[in-house]
Amino acid sequence: MPKLTVAERVTAMLRIRRFEEQCIRLSKEGQFPGHYHVYIGQEPTAVAACAALAAEDFVFSTWRNHGHLLARGAAADRMMAEILGKAGGYAGGRSGTLHLSVRELGVPATSALVGASLPLATGGALACKRRGSGVTVVFFGDAALEEGAFYEAMIIAAVWKLPILFVCENNSIPPAQRKRGQYTSSTLPAARLADVPQSLQIATEVVDGADADALAGCFERLVAEVRSGGGPRFVEVRCTRWPGNFPLWPELPGGEWQLAWAYGQQPDHADMAAWLQQSDPVLLYLRKQAAAGALDRAQAEAIDASVRAEMTAAVRFALDSPLPAANEAYEHVWAQGRQA
Ligand SMILES: Cc1ncc(C[n+]2csc(CCOP(=O)(O)OP(=O)(O)O)c2C)c(N)n1
Ligand SMILES: [Mg+2]
């Protein structure tokens, strides 16, 4: 698969971050009802994984799906319209944020139920194996290891040697332990998450979720191994939780994210300052690329400006899109030809 350039990787990560800042703003304005989850702080994982995929591959995800879909190439305007429950959304406003999916991009399902995507993804991998091409990537959180569906999926995948990559985004990691690997999900008795798939003979890797380059290398390698018939792989991505994710409803603790924070300016908010310094994968990547002479501040500003313009237009599209018509309430609900 083509590797992303530095500018493409920054663009892909900023698309997710700026998109979700708009989600937080729109939710606070009451533009859409109900709960939602954001992916801020985990951007390079989705970007690295999706960059390693081909058009024929499948992606499955959870309630924290915005980043996965944007990285897979979904249009921000149709995604935003879907989140707002509008007719212009990918599912005509029926799925909202929690079940957002885009079939034509090979993302047949996302689910708000912990662990629920795992057996579906295993079915996707079986389909790939039967047709003789393609792989499946499934993203899930660390709490999925506390669900029976996780074990069913892993066992079937291991026994049938299915072409599937299990991507556990473990965002329960305190910053200091992200690299040392001593900390797991709060209620799983296994000392390390990786011990669980390994006990089922599934080759496992642990990667730093704040290191975009390490993630890129890891996903290229693992997807290639799965694609060449090596059977399932499991990767634990060790992320730290973004401070805006601590309240029940997402917040922007230091206000909108500032590109200037990558170039020496300090935020006023103490929690944000600590997280930005140690764990923000976008800032860490920008600083690294600036130091290497690969992307300077002016280039990053130009990317950010174009991403912001894209998101402003996406919000406009979503707000202007009509609500679904009442007489179409049963469309997008049943599979074609199966209408009751
Ligand atoms: C089967 C089920 N049980 C409980 C919930 C309520 N719930 C929503 S998110 C969540 C925690 C998920 O944690 P994790 O898998 O680590 O994902 P994260 O949100 O941290 O990314 C729970 C328990 C649910 N959605 N589904
Ligand atoms: Mg978690």
C-alpha cells in the first residue's frame, strides 16, 4: 500500500481533530441529541491502520468511530449530516454517531455495544477468506476484553486462520506507563492485555499510541502479514486518555486546539499542558517533523487552514441538510427485498 507523506499524515490527523471539535461545539449548541464519543488523542492509530488497507478490505468499529471513518476516506460533510440525523447523512440520518457506517468504503458496521463489532468483523474476515482476497481490521476498546463476544471472535479467528487484524485501542494508560507496559484495563485480571490473545496462539504486538511513525510501521507490517495468509494478528495500541474525555460529555478543556502549542506556546489549562507535552500524538508528530526539517510551521498552518475550511463547509452542509421525510421513515431500516 502507498505510504503517506508527512503532509498527508498531518492532514489526516487534523481532519479528525478539527471534525470532532465541531462535534463538541454542535452538541453544546443542541444541534444533535444524545450521547457521542470523540477520538481526539488517538488519531494516528486510525490513520496508520487505514493507510495500510486496500479498497476491498473491511473495517469495523465502535461508538468511537469518527476517526476510523475519516481515515478510511469518508466525506466530512456526509458524516456530520449523519451525526445530526439529517437526510444528507450516509444512512439518511438513521444511524447517528453511534452506528455510523459507510458500506461503499468497506465499513459495513460500527456498534455502540461493547465488543459487538468483533463477531461481525470475524464474519467479514471469513468472507475475505472465502473470496480469496482482502483483510479485515476491527477497532475496539480495552473494555471489549471483558465481553464474551471477544473470546468467541478470537477463537474462531485463530482456529480458522482468518485474515483479521484485531486493534485494541487501550486508552486506560497513564502517561508514564504508556511505554513500560505495566498497566491494563481496570477490571481485567490479566496482567497484560497482550497475554490474552497470545494464549490463543495469536501473534501480538504492543505499540505506543502517541508515536505516529511507530504506528505506521507496525500497521504496514501486521496488515501485510495478515494479507499474506499468516492468520490473525492482535495489536494493543497504548493510548492515554485525552483530558476532554474525562467528563461524561466531551469538553474542550483548553478551548480549541492550537497549532501554536506545537511551536512553543503554552496553553493556560494545566491538564491540557501536561497532556500536550507528554501524550498528544499530533503535537509530538509536528514537533518531530519540524526538528527533522520535514514540515515547518508555515506548511503545518497551511494544512490546518485547509482542514478548518473543509470542516466549516461540512458543518454548513449538515446544518442546511433537511431532516428525513416522515414518509421515508422505513427506508434504510430493512435490507432490500426484506421489507416487512
Ligand atoms: C455491552 C455493553 N455494556 C456496557 C456499555 C456501556 N459502555 C459504553 S462505553 C463503555 C466503556 C468502554 O470502554 P472501552 O472499550 O475501553 O472503550 P473507550 O470508550 O475507552 O474507548 C461502556 C461500559 C455498552 N455500551 N455495551
Ligand atoms: Mg478504553
